[in-house]
Amino acid sequence: MQKSGPKVGMGLGVALALLLAPAASAQYIGSLRSIPSEAMSPTLVVGDRVSVDQQAYKDGKTPKRGDIVIFQHPHNPRVMVKRVVGLLGDTVQMRKGRLILNGKEIGRTKVRDLVYLPDDSFQPRRATEYREQLPGEDKPHRIFEYADNADLDETPLFKVPSGHLFLIGDNRDNSEDSRAPTGHRALAAQSPEAWPYRGVNLSGDPSDDAIGFVPLSLLLGRAHSVVFSLHVCNPQRLKELKDQGVECLKSNAGSPL
């Protein structure tokens, strides 16, 4: 049997991984958080180890738009990471793939089109990368869009209640977040047509519901920086797809968020 070669993309994370071997599979090691999915790509990629400021929202301090927050899922034991989009009293909606905040469309600037190898598939995926900046955000952040008519690219109008946040993943078409209908069961039952691209199915286990509006009390901290990454892509598959321009997403290791 032919042995597979070393995977690409590990970078400086290899040395740290050896030092922190017992920590590698844990969700929390002190203030480190492991990123398990592509929901926050391109900002965070699978295998990133993110430092978490667990004091960020203590003593009455609250998040601002653009913060990347670590929080307890409202309906099950999972720990999640998303970006703050809506604060108390904000209205949030998706229309034709565009984010509408308090009645105004949030601008986005196209960076590039790309084809990359997802973490969970051997099949390449096409995406468009944009820069976006929310009101009050210190600097722009990047987002991925696969299309402007994907599952959660059209939603009803949401109004964020007191003591809650509206959270979205940067990988807009690969993130189950505050936009999803199972996080708003009463509204989805009353107006299922408000999610025309997704459809509404409320027959599942409520513990599998989406996050909906997330209570401030469930916040565990703010993502501060990518300390190192164990992000990998299969080198043989990348070689096979080289002529198609397929790339392995790069980690932002060493960079503040």
C-alpha cells in the first residue's frame, strides 16, 4: 500500500502541536479555541487555534458589531463561533444575498473569485471573496459567498430583542446561524415563505435547532487572534486539481482578528 505524503498547510503549527499534543483535540485549552468547521472562512479555517479573551464581556462590557464571539449554543452543549452583526434593537435581513442592517444595505467590495478544496470534501468549491465593514467596526472583514440565492440569502426581517445578539458566519452560504428558520420557530411556522430558498422544516429535534437570537449570558469570550493552525489540505488531491487553479485556504495565523 502506498503511503500518503505529508499534508500541506501546517506551517509553524507543527512545532506547537508537538508541544501541545494533549491539547490538540480539546475545544478549550486555557484560552485557546479549536475551529472545527468552515462557517467562519476565510477569516478562520478548520484547524486554527484561536486565543479567546474570556474577560472581554465581563463587568457589564458588551460586544460591538464585528466582534467574533465564542458562545454556548442555546439548545445543546456545542460551543460556537460567529460574528456579531446585530445588537439590541437592530433590524437584520438578507435580500438577494445582501445584508440589510437597520434598513440599509451593507456595502461589499469584491476581492476575487477562487476555487478551493474544502476541509470535508475532495470536490473543489467555487466562491467569491468580498470585503465588508459593519457600522462601528474598526476595519473591514472578509466574507465568502457561493451565490446570492443560496439557502439563507433571503430571510424575513428580524428585530434583535433586549439582551440578545444576531450572529452570522463569514462563510455566508456555509453557516447555520441566526438567519436559519429553526432558530425562529414561531416566525417560521407563521411565515414559512419568508425563507424561499431554504424552505422550513420544523419536525426535527429542537436540540438541533439553529441558534436564533443568542442571549448575552451565553457568551464565553471574544476571539482575539489566530495563535497557530493545523489546517491541512490533501496534497495528492491538490496535485490532481492543479490545472484547475484549486487552492488550499491559508490560515491567518499570527494575525489579530
